[in-house]
Amino acid sequence: MRPSRISKVNARTLPALGAAFLISLGLFAPASQAAPVGATAPAGTSATPSTPRSIPVPKSPDAKTNSPFKISAQDTAESAKAPAAPATAPARAAKQFSAAAGETCPDVSGGITATGSALIQQLKALPNVPCVYPLFNLTGDAAAKTFTESQMVTVANALRDASATYPGDNSTSVGQLVMFLRAGYYVHDTYPNVVGTYGTALDTAIHGALDAFFANPHSKDVTSANGDTLNEVVTVIGQARSLGRYAGVVKWLLANYGGSWSASMTQSVEHLEWILKEAFDEKGGDPQGFKAALKADPTVLNTWSDFITRNGPLLNRWDVVSNIGRYLGYALQVPELKTPLRPLLKDLINRYPNVGPTAPITMNLGWATRQFDKGNCSAYGICDLGTRLIPVVLPTQKVCNDGLKIRAQDMSPDQLATTCTSLINEDAYFHKIIGDKGALPGDVNTNLEVVVFDDYDQYSLYAWAFYDIDVDNGGMYEEGDPSKPGNQARFIAHEASWLRPSFSIWNLNHEYTHYLDGRYNMYGDFEAGITTPTIWWVEGIAESISYGYRNVRNDDAIAEAAKKTYKLSELFDTVYDQTADATVNSNRVYRWGWLAVRYMLQEHRADMDAVLAKYRTGDWNGARTILKQTIGTRYDAGFDAWLTACATNDCGPLPEAPTGPVTPTTPVCTIADPRQFDKDCHRDNLSATTGNYDYHFMYLPAGVKQLTITSSGGTGNADLYYGGSSWATTSNFLAKSTSAGNGETLTITNPPSGWVYFSLAATQSFSGVSVTTQYQ
């Protein structure tokens, strides 16, 4: 998934993959004077993090999407129109209707060709409403002939006439007329070019029919018999995009609904949900005219609020009250309604607990205040909501090592240990494949925090309040500003609950690779990195490391290889939103990114290293020149042949990086004492045995704003410690970098003038290590 190395204002949601991780906390500025001998490292700095750069992780296609914890309108799979109809009954059709014993339905699966009064007679002659269901499946000529605008107008006018004598049940076959209209709107929305245009003639007819139906007192009978028809008429309101015209019907349903209502009457309220979703379309506008209706009659808001409090005992996560009640917060989209809404929402948000069965209503309404009245949390008494809830919702904490920690909702000790091990070992694997040239100068994202919610529902319910992120995705990686000391980077994730009883965090290893790639390969922040097309590498290496480290065959990418959809030179131009087709984009970004990176590492490692050398210094145009001019189309034929072999032979393994000394870009230090460093120089072939140190020092003039010390290359495991004006050891230091391998970086802000000391501590015996010092 694309890493969270992009500002929220530009964040876009993409399908597929997923992963989890986070990088956190930069190095702390050392004290102006050396800590006393034996002192431990400071706990941290209180520096305020910058606004985090973030990127959403796409949802898993396997995770359920119709969550009872719905936070945003994008969280569900429901569309503004009725979803596809199954073969036997239409979705959102009146499933409570059933044929009476011994009754059979005439075959209408080929459509209805009758017109005028004959059409009405044929519909009313159907034994029951389910006999209309096959009409939802019409396509082609059958759909075009059955559901022309004139046919719909004929039935709408018949419903208008029949509504005058509607007895509150289906004894006059009103339900068959309503269901025909339902089917017509559904098929039209599904195949608009086949059915043809619906215009003002139908609008006028359908409004006349609905007006007549709701003018009949029996339309408000609280009975199962009336509910059978009423819930489908309510659906027609939405299909005709006329909720604003019938805001009084909404008000009546909300004012009168109670837990004693029958299933069919309750469906009349339930069917409001998908209509309200369109009515409050976050893209703007007023497609149902409902916002205008609320401005005309703001008392609907009070009725809506009373609907929730009156039915408070019914709040239990899955209930209709929570699902419909949450949309009250969406009315904040209307500026004129903010003033009357604020006290209502404040009462509701603080009336019920934010955890347990009532959490969906309180947290959804809270989310709406953030989304549509941002920066005004004090009006709702929830400015400290995240602070209050984090310890309750995320009580489990685990420190894996100095650079990695986990905060979780519900993970066992074994699951915590497994996750720590997975990430720590992946770090070593990454460097084995990419090489060990040390962290990028100035990158202080030395600490990663992984936040893990129990499942997507819990993530969507709470993560927005805790971390000020969007949650209509599968997780979020917050990088922050990687050059700012004290920056806290984190990956906010959730368990892959659909894989249980197996334990997995959604897209963990893919996202952790993004962290490593950003720290060791891609200079600066994400916005800088995508000034030229780099996505083929960014996502391709994340896929390659994730699959390679887990030793999992990338079946989807290998299947794509056989299709030969793209040339290598085309893949160098990959961006996230290449086309309007999200599936095509996802395929090119992830599967073809995997193929392109795998090929370049296997067949043209020297070229890839040259590109990475440019990426590491932020020379994006230089890297682009190598890819598009130096390489250009020269490797397209080789890539084509490689794809043929790849499709039959699993594409081969990821090759390890060449071994040998790393050549730093700074000159060799010239001072005679091999322990002493100077500005912008390096020393090579440093070594120490396990448990011992390689001590060093340098003199800093007054006014140094930032000192950067990096180590790289060689064998073993050397950790880097900085002691300020005292010798640095594992028990006496002001800052440290202790990643796996020898790639370490320390960035010290405003170091003291005079002699400062640092050392390499041998966690394992090391040799051949290079150290570079730079300051400004």
C-alpha cells in the first residue's frame, strides 16, 4: 500500500493490499551538558510533532464492508441505488412477501409487453408481490420495452388512483404496482443506456402517486400489513430522489418508531439509511433535496434527536436507531443548521458511553462533528475524547526494542512477541536485499509505533478520534516530518479478523517496508519523492520484500506476467491514479510494480543501484533521467522475455545485495588520531568484538545546529551511541541508534560546543564498518 508519506490533503484511497506498521519518534536532542556517568537515556522530548503526512491503506477485499460501526458514508458497500438483484428476489425488495399456498406466479422473466390499462391489469392479476421479482433481472430489449418512461408513468398514475382507496394492506394489489416501480428504477439505474431517459413526466407522475399514498391515513397504520407496502414505498422515495419532498414522512417515522414495531414496519425506517447516505452526499450538492427541506423545517432535527433518546434502550451496535441516528450528525453539512444542531449533538455524544453497545452512536456522531464542524470540538465537549479513551480502548503495550513498540486493543503475549519478531527480522532481510548504506542524513524516524485495533470495526470507530485520521480505509501510516526531532511516526492498523483463528495484522510487512524504504532509500518526505514517477519502485519494493520475507508466492503477479500488459519503460511512468479504473490502477501499481522491481534487481542491479543513489540524495530528476534516457526502452525486449520465463518459473528469487565496502560520499578523515573525526568526513574498517566498544570523538565549534553521525557496511551488528561531553557507552549516553545490522543514524540538534563523544557498541562482533560525521 502506498506509504503514509503524503500529506492528508492529498491522500487518496486505493484498492487492495494492505499492511501495517508505523514509524515513530525521532532522536531526542541531547542535554546541553553531559549526563553523569551511569545515567540512562532520557525518556523523550516534549516537542510537538508536525502535522503528520499520511496515506490510507486500502481495505481488504475479504473484510466485511457493511459494518455496524459505520463511521463515514464510504464505509459501506451500499450504493444510492438498489444493489444487484439475486436471481430469485431483488435486493431491498419486500422479502417478507411470500406466495400463498398453492399459488403460482405467471412467468414474467421475459418482461411485460402490455401497455396502458392492460399493463395495470396484468400487474394486479399477479397473485402476490414476489411474482414481480423477476423483473429486477431484466436486461437488453426486455428491460427497454418493460421499463420505458411511458410504462413507468402509466404504473405511477395507477398507483396514484389506487392510493385513494388503499386499505392498509395489499388486498387491492397496490404492492405489485409499487414493486414494478421499484424494479423499473433499479433496472434504469443499472442500465441507463438500455432503458432510456427518465425525465419530468415520470417525476410528475411519481410525485402524484406518492402524494396520494401518504395522503391516505392508512399509510400510517402501524401494522405488519401496512409495513409490507410502506417500506417499499419509502424505498421508491429514494429511487425517485425525492426525500426532501417527503421530509414529513421521515419526520413521522422518526417520531413514532418504537421497539414494538413489527419487522415490516421497522424496515420502513431501515430503508431510510441508504436514502440518507445519498441525501448527505459528501461530494456536495443536494441530490435528494433533503438539506433544503431541513432548512425549511429545522424541527426535524429535534424529532431525530428524540428518536435516539426515546429508543435509547435499543442501542446495541446493530440496531436501526444507531444506523439512522448517526446521520443526524451529517446535517452539520448545512451551515444554517449548525447552531441548532450543536447542543443536540453535544447531549447525545455525552449521554451514552463511548465504549460498548452505545459506542457506534456516540462515536459516529463525534466523527461527524470532526468532519463537518472541524476545529469546534469545544462545542461538543469532546476535545479530550482521544486522551480519555486511548488508555481504555488500547490498554496493551509492548516494547519490542529501542526502535519498535506496539500499542494494541487485544493482543496476547504470544501475538505481541510474534509481531515484534516479524518486524525485527524483516529489518535484517530488507538490508540483505537492498544493502546497508546507513539511514539517510537528517532522517530521525528512528522509532516505529504500531497501533493495532481488534478488527476493522473498532479501527473505524476509534482511530479518527485518537489520531485525527480518515478511517474509510484499511489502516493509516502516519510518517510525520522525518527531519524533525521528536517526530512520532506510527502505523495505525487492525487485525485481519476474517482470517481468524489465525492471527494476522492487515498488511504488516508491506507497510513496514515502506518505513524502511523511506528511512534508507527515499530522501525527505513523500511529496518530494513523487515529484517524478517513483511509485513503480515504492510499491514494487514493498511488495517484493513482503512476499520475499514471508516466502509467499505472488500468484497474482505471476499470472499478470503471462499477459504482458506493460513494457518496462511504461512501468517507469506509473502513478497511483493512472486511470479512472481503480482495479486497473491497483494491478499496475502493485502486481506490475512487483514484476518491474524483481526484474531490475535480478537483471540490472547496477542500474538499480544508480537509481537508488539518486533517490537517496533526493535527486529525483537525475533518477528519472537514468530510467527514461539512459535505460529508456533498451530493456523492454529483455523484460518481455523475462516475463515469459517468470510466468512458468515463479520469477526467481530476490537477489541479495552485493557485499563489499560501502563508499561514503564524504572524504576520508585526515586527522592522525584514528579515533578523531572532523566535519564531513568518514573512517572505514572500524571493528570491535562482542561486548566491547570502538570509541570516537570530535570537536564542535560554537553555533552548530545539527550533528549527524551515520554508520554503515561491514559485518556483525554495531549500535551507535552518543554521549555528548562524556564517553558514550550502553549505560551512559544521550542518544542511541540500535537497529539490526550496521546501518545506524544519530541526528543531534543544537549539540554543545567543544569535544563530544560517540561510540560503536558491538552487540555482535563487527568489522569493516564505516562511520561518517556531518554538521551544519
